[in-house]
Amino acid sequence: MLKVKNIETWYDLIRALHGISFEIKQGDIVALLGSNGAGKTTTLKTIMRLFYDLKEEQPEKGTIEFLGERIDRKDTADIVRMGISYVPEGREVFPELTVLENINMGAYTRKDRKNIKNDLENVFNHFPILKNRVNQQAGLMSGGEQQMLAIGRALMSRPKLLMLDEPSLGLSPLLTKEIFGIIKNINEKDGMTILLVEQNVNMALKYSHYAYLLENGRIVRADKPEVLREDQDIKEFYLGIATEQSVKGYKRYRRKVRFR
């Protein structure tokens, strides 16, 4: 469905992405993992062409294909019409608008009123709490409710590919589990392909079909979640699990410190 090949993105003189390549198959949940500054959000913004503040075209090099058509020089509005929706980090709902007005903003490019009505009901099926809050101002909702609203708004454009940037950011463990359960439900019931950026590596690996690990703008690992979960470095640095090797290394370090 999506093919990203050798893309390079720059912020002025700083190269943020160093020729990364990856693919997403239709119907999969694919996770982009990595620490802060690894290039995860930059990758999503490059796909959506959200670099209007920069003079040069981004990506500067490489190609991006969606459903067999190049999109790396298209306008963001055209990319949305083709079937890609993006939920940015921090949700970015319209706080002064009501829940219903926010949701309807996701359908602003569409003309098919009958299908819009059906899609609105589908959003309410995924997020029943939104149906009970249709007249409430979005800015008065909790962080978890705003995240649900942001995803619901994205679904209203009837995307083929849904891109989520840190959907668990700032949420409690209980709400994080609920949001990921809804993401799984959207994938399975609607057949939605999902590209997920997430720092909660444990949750991302639990719900994704395939994952890529970014470091300093480069993809350094790519594999199925069950393989990555057994990787010693990922266990230690991303999942917070002390491996046998790391425990031995720590004990050796403590002995050296003690006898100095």
C-alpha cells in the first residue's frame, strides 16, 4: 500500500532522515519505534508533506508511493483525498468547537452526505462517549477523550491508511490500554491499515504486525514484534527489562566502584 524509498528530509542544514526505506502492506498495523529525536514524527510529516515552513521541497531525495502512485510532490489536501489521514502528536483538536463540529471537520473534502452520515455512526460505534458529548466544547474534554475525538475526526475522511503519532502520549496506563484496544478494533472491523508512531514500545509491539526501529534518522532494525521482543538490546533499552547480560555487567560495574 505504501512504499517509502530512500527519503532524506532536512531542517535547514540538518539532515533529519538519512535515506530511510520501508513498506506497509494493506490491512497491517505497522509501528515506527525509537527514542525522542529518532525521526519518527518527521517521517509522518514527510509522507503528509507538512513542511510548508521550509523553502525547499521535502523530502529532498527519495520517493513515496501510495497505492502505486507517487505522492512525494503532491499537496497535503490531495494526499488526504487519496486516502491518508494523520492524527498528530498532542491531538490538536479545535478547543472552541463542539465535539460534533470537530468530527465533521474531518469530512470537509467530501460531498457524499449519505456516506458521511454512515461514517459518523461508525465513529460513534468505535467511540460511544463522543455520541454522549456531541454538544460539548472539545477543549473541556479530558486528554483521553480528546485523543478519541482526534482519531474519530481522522476516520471521517474515510482513509485507507490511518497514521497515528503518539496516541498514548500523556494518557494513564488504563486509558492507553483502551486506546490501543480501539485501534485494534478499527484495524480488524474496518480493515484499516495503520501506521503507528509510539514511544510505548511494549504496547506498540503487542498490537502491531510489523515494526521498524529508528535511530538518528536511520532504520536500524525491522522485524515481526515477536522477534523484536526477544532482542536483548530492545529488552534492555526500550522495554525496561533487565537481561542476564545487563545484570552481569551492572554487578561487575558495582564491584569496580566498591574497590576503587
